[in-house]
Amino acid sequence: MTNELILRKLKAVGANIGMVPENVGEVLAKYGRITTDENVYIFLANVLNETGGFKLFVENMNYTTTAQLIKVFPRAFVRKNYNPAEYLRSPAKLGNLVYDSRIFPNLGLGNDRDGDGYKFRGRGFIQITGKFAYSAISKRIGVDFVSNPDLLATKEYALLTALDYWNKTKMGDAGSLIAARRIMAGIKSGVPEGYSTVLNYYNKLKAA
């Protein structure tokens, strides 16, 4: 699929194409080995969902209701019984709780120092989260995202790091949109979180 066609389709679905490289088709093919139209749609639908249409590249930790916090982070506010009211409109405090590996070691995030949770919150086209993930992708791409985490949210690296994830997890071999979405959601069966939005983007991209 040509650069021009991809950009036209993205614009048609309301995406912020200012965050997309003009040679996006070439980048998808070179770094993600995404050469079929079907995989272009699958990849773009997923990253559009993760970024709200290429408009949000850093995880928003500013929650305004306790119901939201309980729904998104039950491990902290249901199973651990932290008081959600104390974390409203407190992005750094919230990030440093819910992504702290000393409190939640099973998440495997590697956030073992004060401030790591918020520092290594989700960034980029696929919301890469945790110091372990930042470190691993730094080694694969050759850029120090651990010392410079905000680089993950830039036009230059947001797409490249998403393609690195695509390759690493073999999303391109999933065989279907829902199977690829399951990989991103970290589940093996059932309907993954966000699938309805991903499917909507997928259908709109194909029709554009």
C-alpha cells in the first residue's frame, strides 16, 4: 500500500496524521515487514485504538472518578484495598502506585525504584509500559529510552517501537484481527479489551 493511500485513509478516519511519517508505507514494510493490505489494516486499527486516533501518546493517569480507578486498576483498589479517592487527579501518585513492581511484582514491569511507576508509564503507539520493557526496546532499537522515556512518544520513535512490538510478538502471523488484538491485550481466548473500537477502525480504514 502506498504512502499516499495510507495517509489518505488515516485522514478519512479522523486520525492525527501529523504524528505519522510521510513515508509510513515504506516504514511499515521495512521495519515491520508489513506488506499486505490486510496486515496494514490490522496494525493501524490497533495503534489507532491505543492512541485515540494518534492523539494520545503518553498514558493519561489523571482520573477524575473513583469508579474509573476501580474499573481500570482493580488490583490496587479492590484486591489491595487502597483508597481510590486519594488518587484522584494525582497522575504521578497513581502511576507510582499501580505500576510499582515492589507492590505488584507479578506485573513484571521492573519498576523497582521510587518514581519508576510514573516515569515508565505507557508511551508510544502501543503504550509501552515498565522499565523492563523500556530497557528491552532500547537494546533492540539502539536508543536509550530508559534515560529519555519521552522519546517513545515522539513522531520519530512512536511508530518504530510499535513495529518492534509487532515483530517481537508475531502479531503479523496471528491470522485475523481478533487474534492480533488478543496478542496485544495479553489474552489467548475470548473478546479482548478494546476490540469493538479496533474493529470499527479496521472497517473504516478498509472502506476509506
